[in-house]
Amino acid sequence: MEDILTESEIKLDGVRQKIFQVAQELSGEDMHQFHRAITTGLQEYVEAVSFQHFIKTRSLISMDEINKQLIFTTEDNGKENKTMRKLRFREMK
């Protein structure tokens, strides 16, 4: 079971990196323009993270915890990348 959870964490890290790439690509763009294109993928991500968290802890993960996983820092200057704040799931409803 531990091997499966470790593998799922590695795969979710890969998904987070893809989300970061999309956030960089859309930086400075009107997020409402791309809302329909990205909502489904973000919902699937939330479902996967929620399921993994439940399997690990037998408890539900909060939206704040999920959002914290999607706030990235740039390696160049260490400043927080505010792009992902626009993608918070509460706002995607």
C-alpha cells in the first residue's frame, strides 16, 4: 500500500508541475477567457488529491490545503507566483 501511495504522490507532483506550466503560460491573461478550458482538469486534480489524502489519513482534505499545494515559488527570485491564486477552486464554481 505504501508503494502505491508513494507512486501516486510522484504522479501528483507531475500534475502540479503541468498546472504550474499552464499558470506561467496564462500569466497576465484574462482567466475568465480560459475558465472552461481549465476547470475540468482542475476538478479532476482536486478529486485525485482528495482521494489520495483520504486513503492516507482517513480524513477529508480542506480546500485551503489543496490551494497551498498550488502556490508556487519561482527558483530565480524566490517570490511567490501569484498566478495560481487566480485559479483557486472556490472561484472556479
